[in-house]
Amino acid sequence: MEKILDHSNWKKVLTDELELKGYSRKTKSAYLFHVGKFVESKLKPREFLLSLINNKKSKETIRVAGFAIKFYLSIKAKQNKEINNIILKTPNLKRDKKLPIVLSKKEIENMIISTTNFIHRTIIMLTYSSGMRASETINLKWEDIDFKRNIIHIKLAKGNKDRIVMLSPKVKKALNHLDINKEGIVFKTNRNKKYSLRSIEQIIKKSARKAGIKKNVTPHTLRHSFATHLLENGTDLRIIQKLLGHSRPETTQIYTHISKADINKVKSPIDL
């Protein structure tokens, strides 16, 4: 293994390629971490992944580590064709096919009501009403909101794609009370700083607890709820796909498995 692969400049090689491919900061950080651990271990890819399994790491951690190592090896493969054999022998761990957690409309309403901090309440309202990712919410700028046309222009979202989502009249009213100047980042902390992803997660978890919700609520739960509620209300799946910014329709189709619209049409045998 060591005769084939030279790890001496792994960090620069990996960083440069991640930058060229335009990967997100989160992905870059994850790939650098996992490849660093892989290089440090001096193990072969399969052995390294097995060590993660033996150490009871989560399936998602192992899965991301596998992708990171394959990405790194693919860069090295351009320098040495023998590495292609190593890549082919490195397995992909399948993602667990878990259905996303979805809140009812009443639970969402209770979360909003129980959130006394006005900025925090507006963050929850906007995230749910538009289906925006947490990263998109914290990076939203006033110039991206078209108050006349009632739309929000999300710029360079996941996959470096722009998309348009709706601006709810209720959220519009809340935003108009948020900032007089309406310049720069929309949501700012008491220290006039941009919120971190961690802060948004804590805000939403706290609101869920105050609302008496026992489910594991995250910012993405609001996004899942947005999509599911639209589907239950009769919105076409292709429109939901565009609003969410999904590249493939298969990604959006998961919401057909958790929508109660069709389930409610079927009577349980006990009620027949």
C-alpha cells in the first residue's frame, strides 16, 4: 500500500480538489477530517472502514468516511493507475432507509406560539414556510427578498444552484418588523453577528421542548414538514422538488411514504 500511495502532501492535494469542485464548507471539513484519520492510521481503505465499524461508529460516519477516502484516492489515481484497483475494492456503505421525522401543523403552530423571542420565532416561521435549509436561513440577505413579488431568491444553495421559494404573507409581516434599514444579513444575534448552524439547531430544539414535542426536532424537520404538508395539500411533486432544490425526483418521492393523504383514504381492517 505504501509503495503505491504517497501521503506526504495529502492535505494540499485534497483541499485543492475540493475547492476546484466547489464542495460546501461542511463537506470539505468532513472529508479533510476522515482522510486525515485514514492517513494517520496507515491502514488500507477496507481495514480502516472495518476499524470504524469495530469501534461502533455510526453508519452515516462510516459512509461519509468511505466517500471521503474514495474521493481522495480518485485524485491520487490520476498520478498512479494501480490505485484504481484500491478504489474498486473500497466498499460503499448503504444509507439506512429511515423515513424523516415530520411534525403536524398543530405542532408547528405550538412551536411558533411558545417561542417568545421575536427573531427566533421569525426564523422558525421562515424555515418552515419556505422549506429552506438552516444554512440558507442564516445566510439570507435582505436583497434576496422581493417583498413586492412575495418571493425569496436563494443564491448558491446546495450544489451551487439558485432557486426561488415563496414568501409567506405572515412571514413578510414579521420580517417588516425586524429591521428598519434592511441591509446585509437578515438574522443577527444580540452581538450583531450572523447565527451559526449550531445556534439555529438549539433554537429549534428549545422551541420544540417548550411546545411539549417529544420527537427529535432539527431544522431539517421543519423542511421535511414543509414538503409533507404541501404534498398532503395536493401540491404537485415536481413543484415541491423545485422548491426544495432537489436534483433528482427520487429524493423528493420519499415524502409520498410519509404523507397521510393517501393513508387516510384507506380504512383499517378493524374499522371495516
